[in-house]
Amino acid sequence: MAQGKIYNIVNGDLIVGVEYRLLDTSDDNWWGELNLTDYMRVPDGSYTIELADGRRGRCILNRKVNKAISGLLPLHCFRFRGSSELK
């Protein structure tokens, strides 16, 4: 998994580092899964994601609850879907 970061969409403050897997990189429909690198509560909603190659884009995070079977806390596992172009 690649290393990235999640930022507050309003003020641009860093929220948390993430490990992500980008599953589709089409210009108008990019999405993937991510795990938080620190234990913290991050509510579902809109954020800015920075990928390992430095590209950024707005995305929607949704908690993924079926990962608990694999031993990861569901609090750490999210799906994300792009809501802007990656630049």
C-alpha cells in the first residue's frame, strides 16, 4: 500500500497519514481503500487526499465496516471516492 495524507477540506490542515490502494484512476471516477496510520476518529465526509506522487484531490470518505474480520478495527478502514480531478 502507498503512503498518503488526509487534509481538512476547509482550512487545509493535516488530519492524518494513510496507507491507501487506488483501485481506479480514471479522470472522472477515481476511488480506492485506505487505512489510517494513527488511531483516531475521522468522521465520514469530504476531505482532500494527497497521494504518494504528490497529486491531490477532493474525496468522500466512508467507513468500511466489514474489515473487522481481518483483525483491523473498522475505525481505521475507509473507502474513498474522488469528487474532483487529481492534480
